[in-house]
Amino acid sequence: MARIADEFAARGFRSLGVARTDESGAWRLLGILPLADPPREDTADTVAAANGLGVSVKMVTGDQVAISRELARQIGMGDNILNTHALDDSRPEAELAELVEISDGFAQVFPEHKYRIVKMLQERGHIVGMTGDGVNDAPALKQADAGIAVADATDAARAAADVVLLTPGLSVISHAISQAREIIQRMVNYATYRITETIRVLGLITLTIVAYNFFPVTAMMIVLLALLNDGAILTIAYDKVRGSHKPVTWDMRSVLTVATVLGVVGVAETFLLFVLGREVFHLGDGLIHSLVYLSLSVSGQLTIFVTRTRGRFWTSPAPARPLVVAVAVAQAIATLVTVFGVGMTPLGWGWAAAVWGYAICCFLLEDQLKLAAHWFLDRRPGVRSGAH
């Protein structure tokens, strides 16, 4: 009978013995009944999607080793499923942790084994997510960085988990990972742009005051610049981005590096335009104010399309319509206000067109310098650009 049960297990079946009492009251085994508990239809796709996102999936189950290996094969996992005897204390802790890391899972586990496996993976520097539905999963769900109670989980599992799924299946987890990485990418884009513009505006004002004792924009222009910029950059939250295919972490050093490069270049570009207007074309103070304001506005918002991708500006998914519309409306207002002189000296269409042409050339230059900054960061040990 043991051989038959093992054969059933190798095919993924659980075995249930069927017996009855004879006339003398003794139990007599009649046979073994195989019970099938196949994985959900979306499990294989979920495992494949998780692997494609750089997430290693491990099976931790109370089933027999043979059953676990067969189920792992059915859902596209590796078959290096070990018995919990491998976790006995006869091995050094470091060796046990490495074994847990390289294995595809463990079978015949108890609640304390699940908790210990999660703890070991965390000690190896991994961010661990754990799914479960029973009381025996609660300790591991509580310990995991992301404890996920599946649909119809027990109250104990729900209380211990960080996330409770309301629909059957696990495919929502891979979708959540993808969406989270897109959110992180939007945060990186926003932070890079915001720091760049802060350096551009404050650097320009400081440089012109120190070099010429001249304030390049009026207070009203700064207020208008802030209103139009903030109204446009809010739509970054709706932008289309391509999330990383690998696990990501926040890297402020690289964000600051790229933003500083773009910000310093932006200061140089606008200061050069200021010098040309003052020293070469001998424009009056009012025209210079209008010239600098329009340059800050146009160049600033074009920088959004530089910072939204690590590659060339056209390689990322097309920007979302709200972002394009917001930038277009903001720059139409800024251009018309400057051309007709609403609250400032009229600049005229000729100078406005010149500023736009200058800003587009600077935009293309910034895109090249951004590539150079990422190239430099990618080759520095321990440093990756943006979220990685």
C-alpha cells in the first residue's frame, strides 16, 4: 500500500485509505482512494509572470515531497523541493540560509518552518512576500515584508496579513507588482524633474545677481511660473511609463546626480540667453525679464519629457494625454502672456519664436547629457541610475 500511495503522490494525488470492520470488529483495508487537488488555472501564468518580473517563487507546503514536486512541475516551477529534515539544526546557520535561498521550496512543513524560512530569506537581504490562508500561515504572514491572505482565508490569516485578496486566484499579485514599479518610476521622474527645476531657477537667479547685480525675473513672473508648472506636473501621476522588469529600490544618489547635471546645464543655458540679450542684443531690462521668463517656462516643461525616461526621449511609451494637454495649455498661456505683455513688457512673436527654437535645441542637448549621466552611473560599482 505504501508503494501505491507513493505512486499516487508522484502523480500529484493525495491518498486516502478506505477500510471497514469485519465480523470480528477488526479493521480491514479495502483500498486507497486518490484525491486530486489541482492548482488553480491561473497559477502557472502567475508564476511565469512573477519570474518575468524578477521575483523568485518558492513553494512552502505541508504536502508530501512527491506531491509537491509534481505540482511544482505542473505550474512551471523548479522541482528542487526539499523535505524539512534539511532544516535541522545539525547544519551551520549560514549553510541553512543558503540552502533556503537556492531551493525551489519545502514540503511537509509546520508553521514554525514557514516562519523560519521567511526569516532566513530576510536575513539574506531579500524582500519576502508570503501568501497563505490558514491559521498555520499566520506567523509567517506576520513576519513577511508583504503578507498576503488569499480569498476565503481564515480570520487569523487575515489579521496577520498586510493585504487581503477579495477575489480567487493569485494573478492580482503580479499585476500589483507591475503597477507598484510604474508608480516608483513616476516618483523618480517627478523627483528628478522637480530637483532639476529648483536648481535651474535658483541657480539662475543667484548667478545673475552675483555676476550682474540684476534680478532676472519679477516676483509676478515667479508666481506665474510656479502656477503653470505645478498645474502641468500634477499630470505626471497619469503619465504612461514602463516599469522595471527587475526588483527596484529607491536610489537618491542617482536621482540627485541626474537632476544636478540637468539643472546645472539648465542654469548655463538660461544664463547664456540672458547674456546674449543683455550684452549682444542690448535689450532693455523689461524685455530681458520677459525673455528669461519665457525661457524658464518653455525649457522647464520640456525637461519633463527628458526626465520621464532613461533612454532617448522618444523611446519611452508615448506620454499620457493629460500630461501633453496640460503642458501645451500651460505653454500656450505663458507664450501669449509674454508676447502680448500681460503684466510684463511685450516680447513680440519674433523673440518668442527665437526663445522656442533655443529651448528646443537645449532640450535635445539635455537629452544627450541625460544619457551620458546614466551611462556614467551604470558603470559605477554599487550605483544604478534612478529606481533599480
